Amino acid sequence: MSETTVPLASASSATVVAESATARGRRARIALRTLQVVLALFYGIASALPKLIANSYAVDAFHEIGWGSAGMYTIGALELAGAVALLIPVLQSVAAGALSLLMLGAFFVQLIVFGGENAATPLILIVPLLLIAWARRGSNRELVNLVRRRA
């Protein structure tokens, strides 16, 4: 009787482990998607919009950098494109990587031009962006396949 009990107990515990792993994976996917939406909203509204509507703070900052309006609108457009692309499954990993590079540039600008006053902000934003880029790296394969089919 113990021979039949052991496999049942093992099967039962394996089922519980599998269910908890599935539930954990589902929660992780939801958390990651929520993070993507929050970052997309941040980049679209809090970061890109002030640049695209020529908010006086953004205008002053870009003139101090020496990039003027053209640089401000370009960075704003890149941030808005990245925000939108974070929400498109086939582009999400590439978008997170591109926004990470943009934040790396922002970090150096903060250090060099503004004396490091807000240099931590771009570094803090790089962490979740790299997490998204890594976790969604499978979408890169889909993107390459899509481009190959179109070519």
C-alpha cells in the first residue's frame, strides 16, 4: 500500500508545484506588463509631452545643453516613439533597449552639463527598462522574422 501512496503523494505535490509555478509566472507576466504600461505613460506624458509642447523648463534645459529646439523635439519624439513601442508586443524589447540607451545619454548630459544634479533619475529608469528588454527578448526573434518576411 505504501508503494501506491508514494507515487500519489509525489504526483500530488508535483501538481501543487506546477500550479504554483504557473500562478507565479502569470503574476510575473502581469507585473511586467504593468511596469511596461507605467513606463510608457511616464515617457509619453511626463517626459516627451513637455518637450513636444515646448514647455519653458524643457526649452531652457535644451538651450543650456546647446541643442536648442531641434534637439528638444528630436528627444521628445524618440521618447514618445519608445513609449508607444513599449506597448507593442513585437517591439517591446527593442523599445526598452533603445530607451535605456537614451537614458544612458541623459545620465551623461546630467553629469557633464548640469553637474550631476538629477543624474540618478536616468540610472533608476534604466533598471526596469533593462529588465523589460531581457524578459521580452523573445519578441526580438519575432521582429526579425517579421522583417524577413516583409523583405
